[in-house]
Amino acid sequence: MQRLRRVLLPILLPLLALALLFSRAQGEAETILVQALLGTVITVSIPIDNRGQPAMTALLYEGLPPASDLTALPFTESSLRVPLPQEPSSPSPSLLREFEAAVDGKADIVIYLDDQAELRAAAAVQDWSARGEMVVRLLTEHATRTQAPLIEALRHAGHEPRSFWIVNALVVRGEQPLAEWAARQSGVSVVTANHRHPLALPESVETTPYSDTLPWGLRRIGAPDVWEEWGVRGEGIVVANIDSGVSYSHPALLQRYRGWSPAGLSHSYNWFDPAERNSLLFPHDAIGHGTHVMGTMVGQDIADGPATGVAPGARWIAARGCSDIFCEDVALIASAQWLLAPTDKRGQNPRPDLRPHIVNNSWGKLEEDPWYTGYVEAWRAAGIFPVFANGNYGPECGSSTTPGNYVSSLSVGALGPTGEIAPFSSRGPTADGLQKPDISAPGVRVLGPLPDGTLGLMSGTSMAAPHVAGAVALLWSANPTLLGDIKRTESLLTGTALPRPSNECGGDAETVPNHVYGWGELDAVALIRAGRVDLPWLTIPAQVELPLNAWGQARVTFDARRVPGPGQYEARLLFWRDKTLASLPISFEVLPIPQSARLTGRLIDRWSGAGLRGQVRVTQGPLIPSDEKGYFTATLPLGRYSVQAEAPGYLSLANNSTLVTDTIKTFTMTANLPHLTIHSSVPLPLQRALAFGEQVIVTHTLRNEGSRPLEVRASVPPLEWTIEQQSGTPLYDMSAFPPLLLDDELILTDTLNLGFSVPIYGRLVQELYLSSNGWVSVEEPDTTGAWALCLPGAYMPGGTLAAFWADLNPSEGGIVRAGRVLSDTYVVSFEEVPAWQLPNKQSRAPTYTFQLALHADGWVEFIYGKMGAMPEMWSAGMTTGLERGQSIACYSKPRVLAHQSWSVLNQPLPEWWLGASPITLTIPAGQSRPLTMTVQGTAPVPWRPAPYEAVVRLSTNDPALPQVDLPVQVTMAAAPHRIYLPVSGDRALPEPPYPRNNKQLD
């Protein structure tokens, strides 16, 4: 049992008979118990034994007790043995497909060996350099021994294999017989392709001028409060990303690059480009994704703009694992390996001691595949903290991406400015029921650097993940004893997250953690408090000079004025000397006094009334935290106090209070942001019946109720289709129609003649082209569109209606029919048509049943029956060109299609009858500006008797309302006169306005 030493007021013992030893072999240090009355102060001198040691400096830190009451994710100890990719056969079908597609018949062959290294022992090594060296040694020795026979055989056959030791694997370029030979060799587990994985690309990118406003995401997680209150900005920590690269010359990033110094630049050990072609020896970024991500981790203040990074004092290095919007297996493997032991610019002389502390990964694929688990495990074994984006495939449940969906990966979901989950943010659970994401962070309209030297806004879980990586940098900078302690850091992150209940993907309404937010919203302030608290009641020197072969002293002050009431307060003193850590437990007991009263209350948001997690700062008193619902409580000595309420991202609120009895205070907090309110002269949606030529002008008053200037941009989106989901729509019986002769990758020779006109993008058409890949088009295609994209699609023909655009193969089964089932209804039917797959694949390809029904009254139906497992690339919706199109669903924004249906109806471009003015507005704080909406009566098109529907869209810099739609519904009266014009031809005419084939124009 631990012994306690007690110090009682008002008597101070001159010295405590405590010798603090710096060796665990000496046994556990005694616990100091200090007692004081509420409102008093005591100072204790602690002797430090430096006998037999040279003179040196000991650093002192404050820490929480070892046993924390944090509710945290119970991360399990993994085996630290590399799992192998899952493939149904070897060589894998994906590799065989690459051979078939290659002009020269060659492809990159990835050969995984059965025997993988065991790394458990390395995780227990405390010294940073020794731990990294041990991991690399275990991996390289194992790979050298087990790969030798295979390498020798390949070289003897004239091949030059590339060896990887982070996973026991080889890469060699060759033809199919070589892959088949490799699969037969002893010790080989899997022979597969060099797959490509997409970056978690942002939902949108917007450039923006520099301003002095800190990004909302930094304020939301409390990063500025960490900088100011703890003086911690990530100093001493090195972060990395595997991404599209980094534009190192951006002023927000240049001086944070580890290769930068006032004397010049050095890219050795700081930059890695695994590309065999077009690689550069200095950091660069062709698409901007990696630059923006790195800026969210470490972007520093620049002359014309704010810091964009959570940890602007940290340094960065980078590996360009993604040469464009895709990341190849081999490049990702090489990048993961390089991060374990960075090399010089020639790829020589690896240095495990120069590995980064944290690595961010904003890439992944939408499937369950453990192929990257080994690399994550190797990082963890070496003490590198891995952070992954959870994916942009929401709002569907079960859409978390690999590798973020591993148990060993900390995955991050994306939040909007008010803390709500972003619609695109992937949800859990994983296929085996694992809870994902683990935590959520800001990921909507995140400000960061772009390669051209500007700042831009991006949205995605790619932007959320680096917020967490930066927060870990702050934590490890604040408490270096956590360096490499992956499990403790994970528990601190999840245990201090602001709970966000959700039952969207299972559980009840109060479930935390859940498959939407994980354990909740990242809270950097709570994280640093838990990881390294600058305890208000404890004052210690930053360092102590220890004399040669003698005792030193550390004077420690206990302040019972700075606690929120009587009780027991636990802490540790952490002594860091000569790369050795010693811990001294402390127990501070504050005793009650009769002359005291309770101060209770709540912090609430001015606009929503919701409670705010923050703190109440009492001058010469405690710092009182408020909980997630905004409530706080403390017991203080009677007296007069200055009280100031604070919450991240809000203006502080102060007042004076005389405490003579129990007191309740409510602080109504105003966000330090612009805030849009809209006062309309008419109810919304605006509904009007307009005569031909009639014009209606409606004025909306936009007011900025916030504290910063409000920027507003008005636009009319090109919403040319109204989309309604139907229920219970049966498939049409097409058994009377003969099958169409459609082969793989074929456009039907004869166009489909509907027998009536259907409006498609403003044209009344009677004929359509049909593709074997599940779509029809107005314009003649020059491609069958084997690779589906989310719509609008750049290379699709004009007027495409995609019921289920995917790489289908009607020649291998199923039936495609088309015909007029009713006088006013034409149906295109795909019945159990299989997906394309390799001819020698043993398993049966998934099949799909769906129909596209076109009606003479203008409605088009997308009807789905039984749908097999979804392919990697698929899409449903309407498109004509790059900019004009609307998606019903696609692989990156999936939704269930099976046994569902949607109806769509074309309408005139809204910009022809709806407008807004002015287009841009800047509204100072506390002021208002008018916005006029103009609706113009035009003649209705014959197929659209229902109201036209559109919106005026306001895009703003108000984080709570980044986008506001003002809806409009109008009906149009016919023109009072008609003019008849002869029109020749039997094909659709170009728009505008709305010509009809051989018919009268109104």
C-alpha cells in the first residue's frame, strides 16, 4: 500500500523526507497528501535526489493520475501481424483483367508471401529511436530471409523484382504466365494487381481571398484556446500525410516544412515520391488535395491571412502516394514503408529516428478489404499515430471506407459548422459490426492553402481527418510522455469528445458511441486538459537545476482558491531527466469552510438556446468547466468576484457578482461570426399563378445579426428536373416484347421509336439511343460508357437518362426488351442482366433488374426490381454535358435502389423565369440589405401543367447557414395569342426555347 505524507495548515514542514528516484527498479514513489482550507494557498518543497549523478536540468510536467475515469473506446491489442489481401483466387481476377486490357499484355504483379513478421515486442520499447529501429529491423530481416529464393528465381528468369519489407511482398512487371508461375511457388499467399484507390475527394472546392478570420473549424474544436491558454502549438511534433503531395512553397507551409531552414532547403528524409515516372525531387502537388490537408494540420499565420492549421507550430514531411485522384497499391505500400524509415533523396540510408509522429490518410475505397492493415499495424508498433478519413459515401449506413474501417485505424467523420454530421460523411457499421467512425471533426467548407498560393474552401472527410491529426500533435506537444502511446491517445480522443447521440444507423436516440458521429465531436480543449492539464490549483517550475552529486529542490504551490469546491483532487508530477521519466502521485484535499456559497448556471447559444460546453473564469478563483449541456457549478468563499463566461468560437461575456448566498447565473453567448437572418415580405415557398408577361418582384431583407461582416452570393441553380421518390411501383410486364440483340459494350443499331414525344432537356423527342450499359440518350453516342461516373457526366451524350449506368454484359445472360406497353407509355427493361466479369471467373456475376418508363405526359420513371451486389462504379440520373445534370444515386453517394422507384419531370431552365439581385452582398455586423427576387411569366410548356419549381440559392460565410435555398413554385398562364410556324424535319431541334417536332409553337 502506498504511504501518504500529510502537510496541514497553518504549519509547513520545512522539507519532506522524500527522495524521488529516477529508476523504476527503485520502486514506486510515495504519494504526497496536501490538505488546505477552501480559499487558501500552501507551498511545499520537494527534494530530488541527484547524488552520484552529474549536474543536469530536470523538466517538470503536470499530469492526471494514471487511473482516469474517461469513458473511452476500448481499443484492443492487435496481433501486430500483417493480414493479407482477400482475393477469391490467385492470380486474382483483377490482375487477369489488367493483362487482358494491356496492349503489351503486361501488368504490375504484386506477390504477397504467407510468412509475415511479428511486431509485438517493439510496441513495448519506450525510447523513440530504439523503438523505430526495432520495427524496421524485425521487418527487414524477416523479408530478406523469406524473399531470397523467390527473388533469385525471378532474377534468373530476367526479371527485376522490387522488394517491400513493411509487408512481405514483391512487385514485378510481367505477363500472365509469370503471375501463374508465382502463384504456384511455395510460401506465396496471394498474387494480385496493383489496384487503384480514390482519394476522399472534396465535395466542392472554392477559392477565397485572404482574411484575418480564423477558420471556423479551428474555432469549433477550440484550437485557439489551446494556443493561448497552454502556449502549445504543436512544437516538437512532426506530422506527415500520404496524399497527392504538398506545394511546399505556399507561405502557410514553407517554414513548417522540416526541410526548410533559413540557410536553405533539404528534401532528404523529408519528401518521398514513389512514382517511377514523372517523379520530382521536391514537394509538389498537381491537384491541391494534399496541400489543403497539410494546411489543416500545420498551416501557419501569413501576412495576409490567418493560421489554417490546428498545430501551426508542428513540422511536416510528406509522401506522394497518390499521383492524381487515385492512389496505387504499390505507391501506398512504398509510402507507408518510407514513413517508417525516411531516406535521403536517392532512396538510401534509411533513418527510423526521423519517422513522423503522426500520419494522416485522406484516401480509401468503399469495400471491406484488410490489405492495408499490416502497414497500419507497423506504424502503431513504431509509435506513429495513424488517422484516416471515414469516406464521403454518406448518408447510407455501412459506407465507411477501407482502411479507415479497420479496428486499428482511427477514422474521422465530417461535421458541419453547427456540429451536425455532413450528409456526405460515411456511416458505419462495418460488415462485421464494428463501430465507425471513431470521432467526428469539422469537414464542411474548410479553409486551407492551395498550390497556386491562394486559400480555398473544401468539404469532405479528407478535411475532417487532419483536424484530428493536428489535435494529436497539440496533445503530444503538450505532454511528450504520450509520444507513441497509441492506445492512450485514442482513448483520450474518444473519451473527451463532445457526445453526439444518433440512432440513424442503429441504436436508440441517446446512443453514444454510434455509427454516425462515433464517440462524438473533437474537443481539443478537453483533449489537452485530459492529456496534460495546466491544473489551476497546482503551480510548478518548468525545470529544476540539479547540482552535481547533491540534492535539488522543486517548490510546488497548491492553491485552494482555484478549485470549484471542497473535495479531493488528484494529479502527478512528471520529472523528465536524461530521457528517463519519473512520476510522483499527489493528492490535494480541499476542506470546506462555513463562509461559502454555490455558484451555478448555464452557458447557452443566443440563437438556438442550446447549451454550450465552455468554461466560467473566476478572477482569483477557479476555472469552472461547463458540461455538454452548458451547466456548471462551483462552491466559492463569500465575496465579490469578476466572472467571465467563455466558449470556443463565441464572444466572451463578463460581469461582476457579489456572492453572499447560493446564486444562479445564465450566460447567453453570441458566436463571434456573421449570422444571417432573413425577413421575407411573403411566406416561403413563394407561390404564384402568373399571367403571360406578368412580373412579380418580392423583397427579402437579409440581416447580419453576428459580429463579423456577412458575405452573400445569390444564384439560380439549373434544376431542370423535379425528382420524386415513389412507393410500391411495380415493374411493367414486358413478356410480350421480343429480346433485343445487345452484346457487351454495344449501342443498339436501331434507335428506339417511342411513338410519342417526351421532353428531355427542353427537347420533345421521339427517338432514343440505347446502350448495353443501362442508359438511353437523345444524341448519338460515341461511347458505350463502361466506366460510370456520378452525374452530371462529362463524356456522356447529350440528353442521357441513366436508369442504372454500369458495366453490364447482356451477352452473358438476362434479357433486354423495349416497347410501347400503353398508348402513352414506352418501357426499356433490363431483366436479370449480369455485370461484366472475367470469362474464367468461377462465381456467378451479380444481376440487375430495372426499367425506364417514358410517358407522353412528360413523366419518366426509374423502376428497380431485384438488384444484385452493386459494382464498383455505377450511377443513376440525368445529364447533358458537364454542368447540367442531376443525380438520383451513384457509387460515391449510394442509396438502396432495389424495389424502389423515382419519377422525374423536365421543366424549363429556372434562370429563364427566375432571377435575384444583387448577385453579391457584403453586410456589416448589425446591418441589413435588401435582396429582390423577380419571377417572370412565360408561356407554359405543354408537358408541364404542374407548377414550375426552383430556388434562389444564397451562399454565405455564416458557418451555421452556409447555404440557404429560397423556394419558388409558379404556374404559368397561356399566352393570349398563338402564331403557327412551319417546322420541317423529324428530329428534335436545339433549345431554347422549346420547339416541338412538326408541331405548333405557342
